[in-house]
Amino acid sequence: MAVTDVNNDDDPNTNNTCDKTKELSEPADFEKAINEAGFGLFNLLLLFVAIPATLANVFSTTTMAYILPIAECDLRLTLFNKGMLNAATYAGMIASAIVWGYLADTQGRKKILVVGYLADAVCVVCSSLSQNFVMLVSFKFLGGLIVNGPGAVLFTYLTELHGSKHRPRVLMILGMVQSFGTLILPILAWLVLPRDWEFKIDDFNVHTWQIFLFICALPSLITGLILIILPESPKFLMSQGRNMEALRAFQKIYAFNTRKPKTSYPIQHLIEEVPTRDTNANDVIFTIENKLQSADAENAAKQKAKRPHRSMAQSLREGWQQAKPMFQKPLLSRSLHVYLMQFCILLGLNTIRLWLPQLFASIAEFEHEYADTDESANLCVILDYSVNKTATAIATYTGECTANKDVSVDTYLNNIIVAIVGLVGYCFAGLIVRALGPKRLLTYGLLISGILGFSLFWSNSGLTTLIISALFITVCSISTSSLLGMVVAIFPTTLRTMIVAIAMMFGRLGALSGNLMFPVLVEIGCVPPFIMVGVVLIFSSALSCILPKKTTFT
């Protein structure tokens, strides 16, 4: 009887299994490791966390706009006080930008997110207990100081926990959540602020607007608590040479997604992007260079490499060498160009956006008081009425506040309509960009926004103001996104993140400046604030005409 000799070396299935085992036993880079961890329950949990986290970021800059009409008497707010409350968060963000960037790159993403969001929740709760203007503006500044860190790190953390295949979808979902956040806040204001929920505990007064602020602390609290159970970014850990911790993070993600034991995670070793913290000077390590050289021969994977220790002075020199082109031609003039545009755009946009609830409240109050008369509802007349009424209320304050408690529900409904129009506009933004191109969209969008800003001066009814302001905020917001998108095309890859970060800082400076200047200009007259908004946006439109379409850099 013939005997068949089975040779495993000739079996293709056996060879494939061996190749797969051999491949997984080799040190893996981040992309390979995150792909082996899979996509599932863990990623859905991340997206769930992103919802309250994004809401917390939106609430931090916008809540003051909705309480100003109702808290005016309780806090004895002048027009400039209102501008300071709108601007305080931006001031805190500007002051802390560099510090948070350093901490995120040295202390880790998770620690910044957990501590930042929990601290922000405490800060918002403290602001809800405010009994005077100084206390409230101080906590709003402190809130901006705190939330700027986790707000910026959130995007990095989410992208570093997804492979390249899923990363674009995650960013798209995050953008959608942020857009819905602008709608949820006016809905929340509509549900809470018109209620009569005021009471007193001994000498401590609790007003409806304080309950509203307390509720606005919940997204930060929920985010901070959920993030405690999530792992640190393995990408960050690998960049710090903490590969054992990174491997445990990958194992945790794998167990979440597959519901299998952590020990069954197929990757056993990770490539050393930098020497591990436990590595001695003479130890040999696998590096990315070793891994690339192993493609041609099996023995090349075992090549030895030593990482020289890099001092702080060397790190600073390398960082300066990378940033140096920003301060030389042609990038210096180009970056200053972008910073100036971002300053002007957000000055115009956020001035109107954050004063809009106050404008709608003033319009509703004026129309209610003069409903049976022929008094003109021109916006200038309404602003004069509002300025005089505020000044009179402050001068004749008696300790009892009843005049501003009955803010019309239309005030909140109008803001909801503005937010809905903005969402619809964003839905069609992609089609508009493809039809016009980003540069034409930027130029035409800013020009139209400037004209709409001027036209608010001629608004003669609440409906007209609603239509103009909704179109203004939608078009201007899309134009802002278009500018940041163009940065990708006109700057080198190594400088894009830094340019965007600095541009956002200038944008916040513009928002701060606009909100402080608006009440001062309103007290001077009706025309100056709208001239300011229209001029800066039309000026930005002119600047966009001389932006290059693309760059030869890579």
C-alpha cells in the first residue's frame, strides 16, 4: 500500500498561517496595531463621549448670550458688562492656549481631558451660584482658561484612537455634533429660561438663569466621568516611549471591540518610535527604520540601533528649525494675511452671534410695549429704547427685579430658527464648495456677509431682523470654515497645525474685541456697530482676493 508523504512545507494554507503568525510576532507600528484592535463597541463609546464633550465646548462660549436679557436686573448689568461676559471666555482661551498645548504633549491626552472637563463642570456650577457680576465674569474667564485645553485635545484624542480608514468619518461625525450643539443650546434656553423657578434659601437667591447654567454643566461632568474608564491614547504613549502601556491600551480596545480576553490580542510587540523610559544608554531597540529595512530580508529585522539621547536644547533647536520658515518670506506675509482675515471674520461673526439673543429680546419687548401704537420698529429705534431702558434700570435699582422676568418666548424661538438655518446651510456647503471652489466661496461669502451686516441697520421689523441675521450667521460661518480649509493648501504640511492654532487664537482675539467694542459703539449711536461689522467682513473679502489658490510646498 502506498503511503502519502504529507509535507507541511508544500501546504499553502500552512505557509499562510505561518506567514501570518510571523507577521504578527514582528514589532507593529501604530496603524497595524490599531487595525488589529478592530472597530466596534469601543469606537461607538468614543463617539457617544464626543457628544457631551462637544456640547460642553459649544456651551462654554455661548451660554452668556442667552442669560443676558433675563439676568440684566439681577446682576445690574450695563451694556459694557454684557460685552465683558460674552468676551470673558475668549479671554481665558487666549491666555491658556500655549500652556494647554504643552501639557497635552507632555502629560497625555486622557489626563488633560478628564481633569479639564471635570474642572470645567465645577467652574460652570460655581458660575451658576454667582450673586453678582464680578463673580460671574471671573468664573467665565476661569472657564475659558480651563475648557480650552480639553476642547482642543478632544479632536486629537479621537483621531489617535482610530485608524486611517475610519478617521475621516469620525471627524465628519464630530463636525455634525458640533453643528447640532448650536441648535441644542437655544432649545434648552427655550425649555428652561421662560419658567418661573425662582426661590430663596436663607439669603441666597436662586434664579431661573442660574438653574440654566447649572444644567449646562452636565455635559462637562458626564464627559469627564466617562473618560475615566477609557485608555490613554496609544499613539501618544508610543511617541513617549511607553510601549508597554500602549500595548495594554491596544489590548483594552481589542477586548471592548471583540469581547475576547485581552491576552488574545495578536500583537505582542510595538515598534519603538523613541527609546522607552526604561531603556539604558547601551540597550538595543527596534526602531521604525529597522522595521522598514526588514522588508527585503528576514535578518534585517534584527538589526540593532541606538537612540542618542536628545537634550532639551536640541529639542528647542529642532522646534525652531521647523517653525523658522513661518518668520521668513514668503510664509511670513502669507501667515499674517491669514491671521488678519481670521481676526476680522470672527470679530464680525461672533459679535452678531453673541448679541443676537439680546437683540431679539429687545425687539420682542419693544413690539409688546408699543403693540397698539404706530411707533416704528426700526432697529435703531429699538436699540435706543434698549440702551435708555438699561441705563434707567441701573440708575433706579431698588432691589426688586420683575421687568426682565417675562422675556418673550419668541426670543428663543428666533434663535432656534437661526440655528436651524445654519444647519441647513452646512448640509449644502459641500455642494457649494464643489460648485464655486473654496476661494470664490470665501470671497463671495464674506462680501455677502458684510452687506448683510450693513443691512441690519435698515431692518424695520422683527421678521426682517430674523431673516437677515439667519443668513448672515450661516454665510459667515461657512466662509470661516472655508478659510481654515484653504490653510491646508497654501502652507507646508509641517506648519499647518501651528498656523491653524495661531489663526484660531487671532480669531478668538477678534471675538473678544468685537464683543467689547459693540456695546461701546451702541451707546455712541445706532450706525457705528453695524459699520464695524460690515467693514471688517468686506475688508476680509478683499484680502481673500489676493490669497494664493495653492502652494508649491508639500
